[in-house]
Amino acid sequence: MASQEKNSHLASSREAEPAKQQQNAFAQLMASKGRPKPKPRPRGGGAFRGIADAGFRKFQSREALGMYIDNPAAFMGTMTLGSTTGAGGNANANAALTVAGQVISYSDNFVRIHDKFPKASVHCLLLPRDRSIYKEHPIVLLSRRDAEGVAFLETVRAEAEKLKGIVAGELRRRFGQFSAADAKREAVLRGDAEPTAGQLPTGRDWSKEVIVGVHARPSMSHVHVHVFSRDMHSEKLRHRKHYNSFTTPFLVRLDEFPLAPDDPRQPYAGRAQGGLSADMANDADGDNTGDSGNDGSEGESEGKRQHLDYLQNDMRCWRCGKNFGNKFQELKRHLDIEFEAWKKE
């Protein structure tokens, strides 16, 4: 009996041994990989902080132009490219494009910079530095009818014309070699031909290829005037709103100012009161939040919908007028073709 019990015990031990080995192997495997750590529970208010952080990032992006206004010297470049040419072929030193940094040039009253997200081959911004007005709504500011407002508009026009000359000079530097209108001029510059009566041929008027204006609903808090080439050729041009914001009445040309008080592109506060003054310029857009601002009035919402209608319009080629509807990628491919043809004019 004892022998049978011993044998039975040995048999049960042998049966238990493989199971124990499997258990040990599993334990070692888990120990080598480590146990998965439990996910930390969000602390109270986590969702709110996420929303607040997103809002802060948006606020920061809307305020980004302020750093160029406050300290333009910190963003100056060192390399000068391109210039316009005056009578007798003399280069205009004031129309030189600095490309090593974001800031082209600045004065006490204005800063001229490259747009960080250009929607055309050459795209610059003109930034007023006057703190008393630089966060007003640009449509209201440039439509003021009082003496101070009229004087400011004339100053902006003069400064924009200078920047327009810089952009035109850069266009000539980049694309003059491809242009049929610049062929004789380029030949003289290469030394392949002699100037007539000692004068460098005028060539193509690249300033006619430059557009100046402001957005009806600007995306940045600080007043900025867009000065850009009309080609709309840029890798930063990525969707329909980008395109339509520069090719529809959403972009208000500088030569359209001052706008009539009932112009649909006026902020609602300006249209409702039937006129514009210095006080209205300060109050028209409430908290100066541009296309994110809303004073809660029904009229303002209607005005915003009108602005959005421009952005939702069918996309039409700026050069030939072909309608691409909402087919942005088709438009982009077409713009590449038009760009090559435009350079050769």
C-alpha cells in the first residue's frame, strides 16, 4: 500500500511539474516585458485646460505680427536681391528686397516684411506701427472720412507704393529672363546688345503684376496691407479659402478706399450707423478680434455670412477666368500652367 501511495505521489508530482514550468515561463515572459502601466486619470479641469491652451495658441498666432512691429531689427536680413530701375537705368536703392530675414525694412511708422505664408511667388506685408490704431479693423480705419483718417490713407498709399516697387523689382529679378517684353532689356544686361541712346530699355512694367489690398475679415489682429504678385503660385496656397481670399472682393484693393458706409464688406457697426468717424473706427469691431470677433448682433452675423460667401465662391482662374467650382487640385494644376505662360508675357 505504501508503495502504491509513493508511486501515486510521484505520478501526481510529474503531472504537476509541466504545469509549474509553464507558469514560471509565463511569469518570466511577463517580467521581461513589464506589465502595462495603467493610464493616468485626468485631473479635474483637464478638458477646460485643453480648450484654454488651444485658445491661447490661437491668440498667439493672431498676435504674431506684433513682434515685427515692436522689434523689427531683430528680424532684419542681410542679403539684398532685386531692385527697380529708374530713368537712365539707374537702380533704385530704396527698392531692394532683403531675403535673409523676415523684415525687409522699417521706419518709425511702418515695417515691411515678407509674408511668412506667401500665397504668391512674391508676397509682402506693410505694417503700421502706431499703437493707437494698429489693432483697428482695417476696413474701418482706411474708410475714415475725417481729416486724420484721410491723411493716414494717403500715407499708407505712399508707403504701399514703395513696397510695390520692391515687389516689382523682385519679380523682374526672378522672371525677367523669361519675359518676351523684357527680352531687349535682358540682352543689354547680358552684354549681347547695345542700349539705344545710352538708355536701358524699359521692358515689362512689373508693377502692373502687383496687387495691394486688405482682407475684409483679416486673420491677424494687427493692421496689415498685402502687397503681392498676382500669379497665385505658391506651395502655401492650399485650399479654396486661401485662393478666394485673394481673388474675390474679399480682398479690398487699396485704391477702392474709402469704402461707402453701406458697402457689404464694411463691419456691421460701420454700415448700421451710416458713416465713419474716428470714434467709430475705434468702436466698429468691438474687441478687435477680426474674423473671430462677434458683438452678438444679428446684423453682424449677416455681415459675416456675406464675407464667407466670397470665400465659398466657385474658384475662377485669375488669368483666363475658367471656372473650377470647388475642385482645388484641378485649379492648382491649371495655375502651374498659367504661371509659366504669365512669366513669358
